[in-house]
Amino acid sequence: MNDCLMDRRRFLQWTGAGVFAALTTQLSLETLAGAASSSPLPTNTPILVIVTLYGGNDGLNTVVPFTDPNYHSTRSNIALSGSQLLAPISDSLAFNSSMPQINTLYGQNKVAIVQGVSYPNPNLSHFSSMAIWQSASLTGAITSGWIGRWLDLQPHNPFTAIGIGSTLPPLLVGDKSVASMVDLGGIWPPEGSGATILPSLGQPSSSDVPLVASAATSISDLYATSAVLGPLVTKSPSGSFLNEQLSLVATLINANVPTRVWEVNLSSFDTHAGEQEYQNALLAEVDAAIGTFMTSIGSGSRSNDVTVMIYSEFGRRVKSNASLGTDHGSSGPVFIIGNSVKGGLYGEQPSCGSLDVNGNLQVTTDFRSVYGGVLEDVLSTPVGDVIPSWSSTVSVQ
Amino acid sequence: MQRGLEATRETVLKHGIEDPGLNSAPALTLPDLGPYPTPNTSAWTAFWNSIYGGNNQLVTWWLDRMTLASYPLNERMTWFWHGHFATSISKVVYPLPMQVQNNTQRKLALGNFRDLAREMVLDGALNFWLDNEENYVESPNENLAREFMELFTLGVGKFTQDDVTSAAMALTGYETTQWTGAVSLNATGHYSKPITILGRTAPFNAQGFAALVVSLRQNANFISDRLWFRFVSSTTSPPPNLAAHFNDRDVASLVNALVRSSAWTNPANALVKSPVEWFVGACRALKVQPSSLNQTNLQWDLSQMGQIPFNPPNVGGWPSGQAWLSGAALQYKFAVAQLVVAAGDLSPLSVPSSKMVQACADWLGVPEWSRRTANSLAAATSNPSEMVTAALCAPEYLVSA
């Protein structure tokens, strides 16, 4: 080890941030590719699709408590009413009119709305809230992601959990293993100058420190996943960004790829200003993408296997601001969608007239209970194995 | 050895002096494009061409500077502050205010954090990005107030919602011109009565608010932690005395202490290179000026890897560590490696073939190849291009251990 090089490299090579380790026994490329292509996901295996809405979606303008007088009085400049709402789904709630397809699915009893979901004492921060949701740990003592820890319990296989994109979200990073990523642009084995050497750089080496070993795994995973998924990702998706992601997921699910968990995401829900315009467009994007996805899945053999969960890191302040927007808030609805879901309302809708000290909605359902239901119903894993000393579940199946 | 290490540290820390490398970096003067023209006119089309063209030029301009600097610390720290006060052109739209912010961060990159915080709280791009032009006394918008404390100066959990509410009042009355980034105070819109922020009661304006939060001991802890996280390790804690080197908020002193700490040379503190860091490192080694590459391909590949300068994913800044290590990102990295190598100076590999693999490690600043990598690269001694393309994607180069 040359200290001078080590030292200089820190700045001159523009080194980046550090990390936690993730590594497990590696299989050969041939084994992985073979296992995937020759081992399609067994029939009737439940599949979870996680949709992360970054920025804090305003739940009150998503599923609207239109009979709550405080809803209208505290946010009079952005409150929805009349034609801005779809036909009520209960005596006090109606969907934002940007969500006709999810509304229809709700009418078919395929949408569970878990109300008032957050974690205890919401701190109103995007980043600590999202860290809490993605790690399922309140204190920051656990930094691995909840799906990553579930992945740690499964035999190593780069297909078991897949995120769409190229940057791994924290929820897909375990203590020992990480999910694979598939980019919308497709996934292909490198070609051209240097490509013949690259596969051997993905082999494990006893001298690798954990992060270097993870880098090697990323090389072998690229070959394993591109061999199987590459030919399936050639069609060029169309429509919105979320629609592109979910179209790809539907294609791969219908191709029987042996994947149990998928993750897609959409950003820009941080509507401090001009909320109606921006949020309605985003909700319409979510609605269209989910509608198309459910139709695609319905045309395949997995229509009863797939469960979609849609969440955001927090809801927004009940009282609006003068910029026709809302500041950071607390609880919001989580949507769980699928043919096997028992649709309806779960938990208690927090009142706009009974707020916490910061003027935010009360938390009526702990998000870990929602995860608990998903872990036990969809992923067949006791919640306590993934979220230490947690046992409560909200089951919607 | 010890003398060599000291000399290296001195080189690393050089800043504030004439930089011969930067003299050859192309200058970029962006026009004031003014407010949005009428939609669906020829002016409208020209306007958006200027916006997108300027955005691409801005990215290239900075990548060139990062690559060409003879003493890269100042650009490296500018990059750190860009990620720290993460502002995205996706909302700001205009490249000019992004460049103004970038130049402010460059000017103060190794200066006093008091000055940087004071400039940033009144930075036009940041004010627009965090909605402060819509922060009114009668109905405050808390976005800038909250993130200024949480992400820029103090850290999460170091203030209350009441502090956010008050700080938002301190930031009322500032008007931003979106296309230039100019911020001015409209006194009639500013809340001038005494308010209480973090236990201090006074009539606060933006500068007073920034000065208050920076004066707190927690600010020294927070900034030291952030620098440690991005430069040394996100898994281990900084040495307890690190923040003491930031008592007077002098960034250069803090960086100096970091570089001189034993943690600096501890191989256990591994870091994953972010895509831009990886790319600039490759360009510096291979003497490739980023603007000489195919910009369409380069910016597409960087965006697919998840990192285009001036376009961070959110106000929290860039991801870190493991997040960058996906097979999906690697395929783009490999494409960029081919792009850089095709344009690069490979003369450091003009050595006897038995010495090429080691020469490649020395050249790229890799302390030691694993047996796996050494054996793999040795298969390419007849083709230096192939060797260095693969080496730039080798696990030991993707990560600094």
C-alpha cells in the first residue's frame, strides 16, 4: 500500500462518498443466468411492486375528505370540490378527479386505502422521513433497507428484487445483498474495446474489501441480468416516466422473470407552491400508469399474483400557504392495489379539525404495520424477521 | 516516505494561487435571457434552444474546469458545496443563475462558511428552487427556512417547528429575478418585528438568520460531519476533535485537518466514486478535455448513471456509496470509458509488457490491483486501449479503498 498514492487519490481522483458493506457468496455468471432463464417464477408466486412518490404527496387532495368543514376552511385556496372530485367512495371521501382509473379499480374492490399512515412524531423532514420509511427504523440505528433485509433472508439471486433505474434506492440495499437495477434504456452486455476483459473483473477476489467486492458483484450482475432481461427490454416504452417504468415491469412480470419485488418511483410531489396544477398532473401520471399496468398484468397469467403498494414520505400541512401550496406535513394514505386485495378503507381518516401541535394530521396507522401486512401476505415473511420487535400488521388480502 | 506524504498533502491542499491549468479552461459568458416569451412564437422556440443550449454549455464548462485545474482542491470543494446546497436547474430553468451560484460557491469554496451561508441565503437560484419568492408574511412558505437549517447548517432534529415558522418570517420580503438570480429586499413585504429563532429574539433578516445558525456550535459539528461523509466515510464517525478545527468556520482549516488526520490514509475508509468524480478522475489521468468528447453521448451517459452537474435529484443532494454500484450504471460507465480512452493519452502504458499492469495501477492511482484484476488486465498487454478501458471499470477503480 502506497500512502502517497492513497493520499493523493482522495482528491485527485475525485473520490466520492463511503458506504455500508453488502456482499454475499457469489455464484458464477453461468449459474445465475442459467438459473434465471431455466427457472421462471413458479405459478401463483406473489409479486410486490413498490411505487415510491418522492417529495411528500398531499394525501388530503388525493383522497379528499370533502365533508370535513375544516378541510375547506383551512386550505380554502386549494381545497377541491365539485367537478374537481370524482363520485364519492364513502359518505365522506372522494378521489381527486385526476384519478379516474384508480377510482374505477376502487369500485372493483381492487384498491385498499390505508388511511393516516406515518411514523410516530413525524419530523417533517423529507430526508429523515424517507430514511425512516425506507429503512423501517425510527432511530437511524438501522441503515439497511427493509426490502434489502428481506433480500438478505433469500438465497442470493440477482433477480429476486429489481429496481428500475440505475441508482439503487436505500430500501433495496440490505446488510448482505442488494437488489439489481434495470435501466429504462435497456440492459445489455458491454461490447467493443475492452469488453472481453470485463466479465473476469466481476469474479470475487479474496483481497476485496466489502465495497470493492460489491463493485465486482455489480459487474457480474450486469452480465447475469442482461443475458436474461436484455432481450425482453428492447421494446421502446412510451408515455410518462412512471408509465415507462411500470410498462417495463409489466413486460418482465408477464415474461415470468423470477422476481418477487420491483421498485419504481416518481418525484416532484413537494408542492410548496402551485399545488393544484402540479399535483393534479402528477396524480394523473400515477393514475394512467397504474391503469395501464393493471391492464397489462390482467392480460397475462400473473393477474392475481401482483400487489402494488404506493407510498410517499409524508402528507402535507392541512393549512395551505399563500403560494397556493402546502408545507411539509405528517400522515397520508398508502394505496395497496391488486386483484387479490380486499378493496376498501382501512384505518381511520384523521380529522382536519384535530391536529397535532404543528398543525398536522394525526397519525392513525403506523407504516410498519402496513409493511407487516405486505411482508406476511405478499412476501410470506414474518414482519419481525425484517423489522425487529415489530408484530402489528394491517392485512388487506 | 513521510516526506513524500507531506509533499503530497501540500500539493493536495494548494489553493488560492494562480492555477495554470485553469487558464486554458474555456470561459463561458451566459446571456440574460429575460422572462419567458409568448408561447408558440419563433421567440419561444429560440428561447428554449438558448435554455437547453446554455444548460449543456454550463455542464461542459464545469467538467472542463474540474479536469483542467492544476490544483483541483478548489473545484473539488466547489463540487462539494454544489451537492451541499443542492439546487437543480430542473426547476430554476435558467443556466445564468446556476452559474452565478456556482461562481459564488467557487469563490468561497475554501473561505469562511459564515460568508458562504450569508451568500447562499440570498442566492437567487436557491431562493427560487426553495420557493422563497413565494414566502409571504400573511402565509409563510417554509421551504427555504427549513432546508437551510436542516440540510445546509444544523442538521435534522436540531431545531423545532416553531424555529422553522419564525425563520420563514425572517426570510419574507426577498424578491428573486428568476432569469438573473438577482435577489432584492422589498422592505414592505418583510416581517420586521422581533421573532424568536433557536432561543434568540430579535428582528431578523436573512443575513441575521444565517449568521445566527452559523454561530451555533452545532453548525461546526454538522459541516464537519458532512465533509467527513463525502470525503472519508459514510459509515464511520469523524474523530471527536474534527469539529474543533472548524471553530472559526474556516473551511480551509477543516479540510487541512481532514487531510492530516490518520483516517485520511486508513484503507478501511473506502469510498465509492460518484459518476462525475469517476469521470473527471478518468479525464485527468488520460488528459482528456471533456468538451472535446461527443457531448450528446457524454451527457446522456452521465444522466443514465444518475449524475449531471447542476441537476441533483433533490435538495438533499447526490446519493452516495452503494447507490452508485449497480450493473445498470456500469453499462453506461463502460461506454464512457471507451469514449475517454479513444481520446486519451495512453503513453503511461508505453512500458515493457511485463510492467504494464503495474504501470496502469500507478497511472490511475490504484494502490494495488487484486489478483483477479491483475490477471484479467494482463491478458490485454498487446492492446493498451483495452487494458485501460477495462481498468477504468475495475472494482478497485470504481471504489477507493
